[in-house]
Amino acid sequence: MAAPFEILIARIESLDVDAIVNAANRELMAGAGVDGAIRAAAGPELTKLTNTMSPLGDGEARLTPGFALSARHIIHVAAPIWTLPGEKGAKVAGLARCYQACIEVAGQAGLAAIAFPCLGTGSFGWPRDFACAIAVAACEDALANAPSLKRVVFCCFTEADAAPYRAALA
């Protein structure tokens, strides 16, 4: 496994890192899954803030405070929806851009540690193995432009979720 990558089996909202990534929707409205868990742990201030923000554009990532989380910041990004009609290559590029944008935002803020969920694999329908391979490649590419980042965590809910990351990093 190439440094600075790490795979953890944990709940992302419990991690003590500079930033966790929220698998948000474009409107930044309260949702379920990762978003719901992060909002529940962060407290109502997060939703109050995101309710005032404009929607996310394609490949855009936004930084907010972590509020009641152990993580100091949350980086919000919305993956393309795999199950919607559209050109596969554009969707792949869009998912890669989500990871790259998060690393870019973290680098601009001088952060040292970021944790990602597996973006798009929940209700957005991405096949897990495919999405994990895109995640690893996109993060590897983006790290050259974020020298402050010393730790990139792929946070998985189960060991089965971690297996595709282990394969991609082997």
C-alpha cells in the first residue's frame, strides 16, 4: 500500500482527522446514509449552514466546519449518479473529479488528513469495485498538488467494503 493511503473499518463521522468527506446531494439538503450520519453527529448547525448554501456544481467540493464532530472540517461533494442515463466516460471523469476536488480543497486549506467514504456506491448506484479503483487513481493523481496532505483514509463500513480498496492499492 503506497503512503499516505490507509484503509479503516469505521464510521466516518467518528474519525478524528482534519476533514471528512460527505457524500452529499447537489442541493446540500439533509439526506440518508453517510450524509445522515454526518449530520446527526455534527449537530443541527451543519444543516442550518448548508440550507443557506447554493447547490454544488459538477465536480465542486465545499468546506464547512465540523461542528460537533471530532473532524475539524467537512468537505461536501456530490458524485454523479451511475444509474441515470448518460455517457459512461463522462460519469467516470465526474467521479474522479469529486475526489480530486476534495483533495484540492484540503490542500488549499493546508489540511494534513482527509477521510473519504466510497462516494457514489450507495443510492447513486456505482459498482463498488469500479468506484474504489477510480477513487484510488484519482487520489494518487491529485496528491501531487496538495503537499500538506500526509494521510488519506478510505473509510469503510465493513471488511467487505474495504476489499476493493485493498485490491486497488495492492
